Amino acid sequence: MRHRKSGIKLNRTSSHREAMFRNMVTSLFKHDRIKTTDIKAKELRKWADHLITLAKRGDLHARRQALSIVREKNVVHKLFEEAVEKFGKSSGGYTRITKLGRRPGDAAPVSLIELIVAEKEMKKATKKSKPKPKAEKKAEKKAEKTVEKPVEPVAETIEEKSEDTESAVEAKEEISEDKVEAKAEEPAVEAKEEAPEDKVEAKAAEPAAEAEESTEDTPSDSEEEKKS
């Protein structure tokens, strides 16, 4: 029985197993996610949580402890600089394991282990703003109503209206002048139409008058007989 003995052997020696997890945790903090088998991912979570706890503590002794585990100094310095901002408010749950299926070849179950900091930041950024109370809304509406309007735009609108009215008056005057001219032209047309009718009547009356005159000048036959 393995009482009070945590961790798994993975069919490796202690030195081999420790070197493997040191490399894996360095890659995890360098790339924020790695792909490995399910058993290794579950064991790697313990190493990651321990290093994040040291980084949140942030003193010199914690930094030296982290440097004894992580292979690269740049990764340790970056972790200690960003740990408080990324993981300061949470007391656990720094990683997430997602199962991806089985690996071709040996059919070993594969998982993706990743840090979940980016999602937390996204959730904070997408939080809805709290609705304002009714009193503040009413005050804002009153302030908007009482704001004085600029003078220049009003003057411009007045000038535009005056120009529109002037143009409308001019248009009305032109229409009235056209109507007067049209009315003045109508009697002239009627006079022209009446003039040919008068000429026709006059021409018709002239032969009748000539005939009357000829009858008056020539004496009748009865009168000539009487004279004889």
C-alpha cells in the first residue's frame, strides 16, 4: 500500500519523472497551453498551481524556489510580473483540462491543459454596465432640455427662411404678372375674332346698298308710260 505517497510513477524513475514535469510546466507557462495525455495533464496541474502560488507571494525566496523548478529565467520573471494581475483575485482553478480523444498509434487518451486567464479577462470586458437609477436619468433629460442652443445655427436657419419667403413672394408676383398679361391678351384675341365677322357683314351689306341705289335711279315702266 502507498499510504501518504502522492503522485504517480508513470513507469519512470524519480529523476526522469521530475525532469519531464519541469519541462512540461515550463512549456505551459511559456505557451499558455500544451497537449499531453490525461494522466500527465492531471499531474501537471499540481505543479502549475504550486508555481502560481509562489508567483503571487512574490518575495525573493519564492522567486528562487520557482527558478529551481522552471528551466527558463525569462518565463519565471514574466510569471512573477503578471501573476498578481492575472491570478490575484482567484485562490485556485488556474488551469483547465479538455479531453480531445485518443492519440493515433497507441490510442492513449489525449487532453489539452491551458491557463484560463484570458477567458476571465474577456468576461470582465464583456460585463454589462449597471443601469442608472431613475433620478439620474431624469436629471440628465432636464439638463439636455435646458442646454442653450448655439446662436449661429439659429441665425442661419432664420436667413434660410427669409430667403425662402422672398423667393416665394417673387414667384407669386411672377405668376400674378403672367395672369395679368394673359387677361390683357384675351380681349385683343376676341377683337381680332370679331373684326373678320364685321368685315364679312360689311361686304354682304355693300351689294344690297348698291342694288337699292340702282333701283332708285332707274324709273319704272309705269311712270314712263304716264309721261308719254
